[in-house]
Amino acid sequence: MRNTTWMLAALITGLLAGCGGGGGGGSLQPKPLASTLLPVQGAGPTTNFGFDLGMVVGNRYYFTDRTNASVDVFDTGSGAQVAQIKGTGANAFAGTGASNAVSGPDGINAVGNLIYVGDVNSVKIIDPSTNTIIKTIVVGNQNVRADEGCVDPTHNLYFIATPEGSPPWVTVINTQTQMIVAQINFVDPAGNATAGLEECQYDTASDTFFINNDGTTANPNGELISIPGASIRGIAAGATVNYTTLAGAVGYSEGNCDPTGLALGPGTDIAVNCREGTAGAPLLVEIFNRNTGVMVTTLNAGGGDQLEYDAGQNRYFSAASRWTPNGLSSGGSCVANGAAACTPRLITIDAGTRTILSKVATGNNAHSVAVDPASGLVFVPVSSDASPAGCINCNNGSAGVLMLTTRY
């Protein structure tokens, strides 16, 4: 196990005032952050490590590992890897394919006492008490991934996107029966298939599903789509409908964003992680009022994938794998030198004041982040320093999982 400790380049010297975001609470002065690189079975110093999203449930950190076609499990107290969950036959994950579109596992969500995981053509259900895959739900036949999902625990619904589908669609699953109850296609009001779908969230307070749409005819670089839960529950059992036919469905422009992660913040805030494909565009996190669709503020804190909110700290954590020294997009992928080279960062945002607290170096392709609400530990998988290409000043020595302290 390799340990790396660093000081933040600049510490915030006083308390930050303000009550934005409806969450209250000022910001405490940051202390030095420390990180530990946790080894991952099947990943080493030269591994082009393929992974997707992660989460913390209880004292376990789970993330989806495409290289090993598994869900990897770590003890949050000791940092030890305790399992690598794999299936066989129809329950096996797809693993690393020719592109992300045909790779799995992908998104991961806690659903009651089970775990739902997106995979190519399917959703796999894991029983974490035995670390086994107990069921596969087939959600398509186009041989592309079911990617990211979200849960309505009140009405027992799971909502998961197939972004590379033709057209993209969402599958709605009843979590009590574990049966598909509806499919929602994403063809925009102009009659064109949307550009894809990213992370979704369910807001219990307003009974609303939100999903990042990669692009429509009206908003080619992204829309935040809001759909009332009642409209989804009103779909006839087994029916396929288009999102534009659902009562109350509305799309809010995200501007030049190319959205990825999505996180419900305090009060009425919802935050969008942008990974702009336009070279030279500012890398943004956008914060909206989720009740009105009004963009409240933008922060130069994007360039990643997963975006997480920790209510205990009242902070967002952005896994900015494509961050650059000047905070501007390098375009569609990382480059190896100059101001547009990728220098991945874990960016911490105070959700109360909607201000950036810190930008801490992580590692190659570090686009996934999960927060332990009990300890404040943050878990960020990284690839090896040299593979994939395009990351400068990456010096972890191996692929693995960075475990960072964040408490202030």
C-alpha cells in the first residue's frame, strides 16, 4: 500500500459567509488532505483500468470494475478489498468492450437491501449479504449498456437509462416484483432521437425524476429533463411511451455543457457536472433551482463524470478527470501537454455558499467518486499513471482506489 500526503496549494483563511442553496451553514477552514492508494485485485502499475461509478453503503464501498468484470467491494474502515463480485453465464458482467457503450458493469445503486447494476442489455441484482448476483433483468436487445439509474424508494421504482439505444430509452422497473413496468423513449419535440442520457436523480420532496439529456435539437449541448413521478406511474403497465407525452415533462437548457453527473443539493438546488466537448470552453458545474429550472450559478469545477453531494458536510464532490491547468476544456479527450493537458482533480464545493473550496490532485481517468457519510472519506478509482494517455503529473505508481480524508 502506497501512501501520499499533500497540503492544499492554498488554504482558505477564513470562514465563508452566506446561506445560498437553502442548506445553511458556513464553511470551516480546510485542513490538509491525505490520500492512500488502495490496491485492487487485477489492477497494477501498467493497467489501463476501466471502471465506472461507485457508492458507499454502510461500511462498504462498491464500484463497478469493467477490467475485472466485477463489482469491487472495500471495507471503509480498514480500506481492505473484501470481495470482487462476479457472475457466471447469463449473470456475468460484460467486462471491457470496444467502447464504453458495449462495456459493463456501469451504474450502481442501492435499492432497499439489494444493489442494482447496469450492464450490457441488462440490469444485474446483487445481494450484498452474500456478494452474489441473484438475478438478471433483460432491458434491451441492441447490445448496448444500461448505464446509470436512480431510485424512487417511496413508490418502489427504479429508473435506468440506455444512452446508446436507438433511440435512447429509460427502463422503469418495479423493485418489489423486479419486473419491467414501462419503457420511456427519448425522441425530442422536433422528432429527433436525443444525443444520449446521463445520470438521473429522484427528488422525494417534489416526487420528480430528473435526468441529464446529452442533447436535443433545441439544446444540442444538454438539457436537464424533469418528469413528475405521477406521470411515470400513470403509464399503462408494459407500455412504451415517449417522454414528451408525459404530463408535466419539461427540459431546461444547460447551455454549452455536455452533461454527465447530477446531484441533489440542499434546499431546491440540483447540480450538473459538465464535460464540455468544445475545446477552450470553461469546465463548469451548473447549479439549478430544481423547482423552476432557473440556473442559479455556474462554477469552474467541471470536466468529470460522477458528482456527489454529502449532506453531513454540505459539500459537493466533483470527480474532474479532465480538469486542465487553465480550467478550460481540452476537447473530446485528454491531451498530453500544454495548458489543455489533463490534470485530474477532486474538486470540493461548499453547497451552502455555492463556492469552490479545494482542487486536489487525484490520478489518471479519475472520473468516479463516492463519499462515506459517516467518516467523510472519499473514494476515487484511478488508472495507471501512463494508461490511458493524456494525464500529466500523475504519480500514484499504479492503478487502484484513492481513499481521501475530507473532514474539516
